Amino acid sequence: MHNGEWHGRHGGGFGQGRHAHGFGIRRGEFRFLVLLTLKEGPRHGYSLIQEISKFYHHPVSPGIVYPTLQELLEERLLELQEMDGKKVYSITREGNAFLNENREISERLEKEMEISERIDEFDFMKNMEEIENAIIENEKYLSSEKLKKIEDAIKEVKSKVLSIMFESQNS
């Protein structure tokens, strides 16, 4: 495992495009997302892919999910059952113990999952994501002067938003 490497934020095989909303995930931590998702209840592979994709706000590749499931099965952190003709994965007692042993990582990812779910409640968050994606995708075409103007505009918006958030109720 290469726990020092960040993936997801700029692609890294976890989905198409970069990881939305700035949630970076270190290599090796994807397995925690799988376990945490299955902690909520048993799922078949496609359902698991859909649920994890909600966290990323981008499709997650089966090419990362199924090898991770196989690895977790081999480590006995998951078990596989056949239900209605589908393979259904569920977390084992060992899987729950693994999450408890790695509580710091598990709790951080659980918080990020909760935040990710709440982000969809605010339309303006999608606008911020679109701006972020546009900048990253077009960075090589932007002069340092344009990047400085963008930075200044974002700082101005940030200042206005914080001012609105913390203004007194009497205003």
C-alpha cells in the first residue's frame, strides 16, 4: 500500500475526472469506503458502485471496485452470498474490527461521506465545483495574469460569503 499517495482528487482511477468537492483519498483508503458503505447493509456490486459514486459525485470504475472487493474477501473482511441470483457482499465481524482498529481513518471518511451527501442540498456548491473543474481542466491555457484575476475574484467572493454568514441577525 502506498498510503502517502493521494488519489481521487485528480482522477487516480477512482472515477472519471477528478474527485468532487476536494475530498482526497489516499491509496489504500478506498477499501475503507467499501467497508463503510457495506457497514450500512449488504449490497451487490452495482449497488455498491452507485453508492460510492454518490460520495465522489462522479462515476466510480468497476475496475477499482471489484478488485477491492476480491481483496477484502480474501482478507475475510467481507463475505459473499448468493441472493436472488446476485452476488451480495456484506461486512464480517473481522471487517468491523478492522474499521474499529483504524478508527481515525474510518471516522474521517464517515464525516466526508456525510458532508458529501449534504453538498447536494445547495445548488451553489455545484457552481463552485464547475468553476474548480474549469480551472483545473484549462490551467495550461491560462496566463499567470488570468490566474491572478481568478484568484482575486474568488477571494472577493469568499470575503462576501463569510461576511453574509457572520453578519448579525439584525441586518
